[in-house]
Amino acid sequence: MTAERIVMAEQEKPPPEANGIERYDTPTLKHWGPADEAFDGMSETPRDVVLEMGWGRLLFAHTYQDPGLLAEVLSEEHENKRDIGFYIRDPHVVLSLSPHQLFLDPSHTYRLDLGRTIDAPATAGYTIRRAESRRDAEGMNLIYSVHNMMTAENDFILEKKDDPAVLHFVAVDDRNGEVLGTATGIDHVDAFKDPEGGSSFWCLAVSPQAPYPGIGRALVEAVARVFRERGRKHMDLSVMYDNEEAIGLYERMGFVRVPVFCVKRKNPFNEPLYMAPASEIDKLNPYAEIIVNEARRRGITVDIIDAEHGYFSLSFGGRYIVCRESLTELTTAIAMSRCDDKRVTTRLLAAAGLKIPDQIEATSEEKAYAFLAEHKRVVVKPAQGEQGHGISVDVRTAGDLKEAILAARTYSDQVLVEKLVEGMDLRVIVIDFEVVAAAVRRPPVVVGTGRHTIRRLIEKQSRRRMAATGGESRIPLDSETQRCVELAGHDLDDTLPEGEQLQVRKTANLHTGGTIHDVTDKLGDSIRKAAVRAAQVLDIPVTGLDFITPDTEGDNYVIIEANERPGLANHEPQPTAERFIDMLFPNTAPEQRARVQHPRRHHT
């Protein structure tokens, strides 16, 4: 599919800035000189250029002479799309023509001079290439959804696989073909015969589950090298003003600020960018934020009670409900206590005919040792607690069992010892007694570089996990991590060989560094029915059931616990927040749901 083009007139180059301030060249339409063979023959000035991107349109504002036409085209944005007017030199003029519909995007524009040498990206463990298959397109959109970015139709991405103007890149795991990151490049010469010989970079996003460092930088370098090899002069990008991590990366790579701007249309997706956020709402964690954003989108009144601990109230049409993240007043104290005490949970589920693992309460060392002798490998966990605290998995010796029991007792006086069941750690979200989402949780893994110690790799992985989850996920450098590393035959201060993968925790809990991978479409009827039945037995309207299973589509499983306050944000792009609000305020449920996402501060 070729780029859509609309045409008008040339914009003149602005004068240099005064007062000794360093001036960067604003994008213009002045031709490169006749000696510039790469652009010889481009005598026709491009005008009023619009490029379809799948998630919306890019309007190259420096090709518009009439700011009124630019404002008009931006105001014609289609529903559930996100148009961007880029290279706007005089945004105040454009905004004055449509102040109720348009706003100035709070982002900076950066430029990389492609005349400089660009190193080949280091990509140990993964490969960067053009998107070429439906699996690639689906992987790209999954990453967009997780980062609350606009998605593009899979067919649109596939149509562009050979397009020289719009280049979709993916970073693909060499082990399994999973898409770990994505970026888009626009070749301005191929798109609209840009006499400046420019290019631009868009939609950088890396999976929060990616096990390898440096994927974002490698994608930027890969796209820049392609444009440099084509003879392009520069590559521009737009980045949110407060995205310090991304800005730091770009500046280290040699990008410099240029004084051009973006203008966008006011719509539900962009609302957090032009409406001043309430200071308390801004302090909510991702689990409360996803619910509050969905409520606000529907016109439900939100009052923050305690942002630090995730308490807020929702009111609409005379109905008033207090929530702590996904826990609400609809969950009774009895239902909550059934989930809180794992002994009660398993007894109730077993009585209902649901499968649970063999389990005892460690009331004496002798009893615990006898259970270990019988089952050889066990799990030790506090009878009460959450977020994976105090849990030791794959305990095999009497000494480790004693230490594990002591660690669990720091969280609960009662400790459970449970038979280790091999299989995938599966979390199933049930809302209003219907399965809404399911995801496999995997323990944290580090990948050796041949240069860093295991301790250093864990620290680096923790920083990436914290950045990807709003500070909710990190790998503790504690005795349990040390035990798991030693169980694999290593020490924390060993240097892990390049490419070698090491699982550094046995538990897959997100809060201790685990990653989560959506399998909702692959959930079999047996597990689906067991999850609904478990929620009914516990009489709880919102819960996260933890299963161990060798096959998400099979009927072999055990349920190991139930969570009365599951993290709904962990299951994007599944509609967990939508179904949650549907349950609380059914009159606000749209007849046909079109997912409207709310951006956090991320790369444009």
C-alpha cells in the first residue's frame, strides 16, 4: 500500500535564533544542492503530506503552507485512531485555529545525524529484522497493548512488509521466535520525495518480559543503519519530556534536540497528555491506575482515599463503592478470609472435588521431615501472605527445609509444606464468575554476557523489571535467590558464560521478578470450568486462581491458591478492567466494547 498524499505549498526556512543560543536547523523544504546526487531530480516540492500508519496518520506539518488546512486535517481524525502532526514550527498558530480540538503534545524532538558512523547493534540471543509474518504483527500489537500504545491492524502491518517507506522492525528471540521488541522507521524520501533526505523513528517498545538487555538501543541502531545505508541525512524522533531513561539513551547515542513540535487531537486516548492529572491519581500503582482510568473513561466519579495503598472510591448514579485495587466491598470478609488462609482454601476446594496438591501443616520438624522423605521435593510457604513472600520452591534437603520453614514463619506463624507438582504456573482471573484472562507465569531468568557476574546480571534484570512494571517487580538478592543459584551449580559472584541462561528463582511471582505471558486463547474447558467452580466455592466475585498444569489446554491440573486482590494490570491486553467496572456499574457497560487505552509516559 502506498502512502496517501495530499498537496499544497512550500514553507520557508526560519531565521537563525538570536542571543547566542545554539541553533539547530529546523526541518525545511529547501533542496540539497545539485552536487547531492542521491536527491538529484527531486525538483517537485512535496506538499500537505499525510501518511497512514495503521494506528493513525502522520501529518508532516512542514509540507503545509496553510496552518488552517493542517488544523482541519488533524481535526478529522477517525474514531479510535491517533493522528500526529509532526515538524510543527509554529504550534501556537495551529492551536489558535482549533483550540477546543487540538493540543500541544508535551514531547521533545531529537535528531540523529546519519553522516556519522553507526555501530552494528549487539544482539546476542535475538535477531532484528523487518516484520514479515502474521505472528510478527500479532507480537508487535501485543507489546503495543502492554505499553498502552495504539495498535495497528495485523493486515496493515503485513501490507507494509515490502514497503520502502514504512519499515516495521522486530527483535525476535532466537530460541522460540517470540517478538521481544518493535520499532517503526519512516523513509521520508520514499514516502514523499523529501528534498531534505530525512527519515524518522517511531513506536519503540520492548516487551516487559524480554530476558536480554539492550533491545531498545539495538532497535534504534538497526533502523538508523538502514537509513544511513540508503543515504538519508538524519533520523528524527519524538519522546515524552519526562521520559528520562529514553532521553538519556538517545543523548548517549548522539541525538540532539531540535526546535520542532507535535500537535495532536483531543481524544480519550490522549486525555492524560492534555488534562492536568490529579496529584493523588498520579501516585496510584498500576493495579489501581488501570481501574481508575477505565472508570474515568465512563464518566464514573473517582475519589482517591489513600493513593499509596491503592484505596479509592467509585460513584455513579447513586451507587458508591470503595475499592482497594481489585478488592471491593462486594467481596465479603468471609470470602476474603477463605482466600487469605491457604489451609482453608485447599480444604474447601478439595471438598468440592477440585484437584489440590498433597499438603500438611508443619506443626513439628519430624512431621515436615517425614513429608519431605515421602515426596523428595516440596514447596514451603506461609499459610497467610501474598506476593510470593516467604515461599521456597523445590526444597530437597532437611537443612534447606529447616531454613525454608524459618523464612516462611517470618510472614505467618503457620507454615505449609506441599508436594512439588511439576508444570506451568498458571494464573486465571475470574470476574463475576466468568474467566476473563489467563497467563502463564515464569520464574526470572538471567542471560550470561561473559563479562558480568550473576549478581550483576540480577541487578540489571531487576532494574529492567522495575522500569517495566512501575516498580512492582524486582528480583530479591536474598537467601532464596542464593539457594536457587547454588542449586544450579553456581555462585552469585560467578561470571555467567555468554548466552547461558540461568533461572535465579523457583517461584514465578511477578513481585519477585517473574514474567507473565498471556494464554487466554489457549485455556482449555477443564481448567476454565475448574476456575469458575473455585470462585463459586469461595463465593468471591473477583479472584486470581493459581494453577499448576503441564498443559493449559488439558485437564491435568492442581489449584495451589486463590488471590482475593489479583493485579488486573498484569493481564493486558485482556479486558480485565473493563469487566471489573462492568460488574460494579453494569449500566455503564457499552453494548459494543471498543478498547480505549490510556497512555502512561512512554515513547511516542
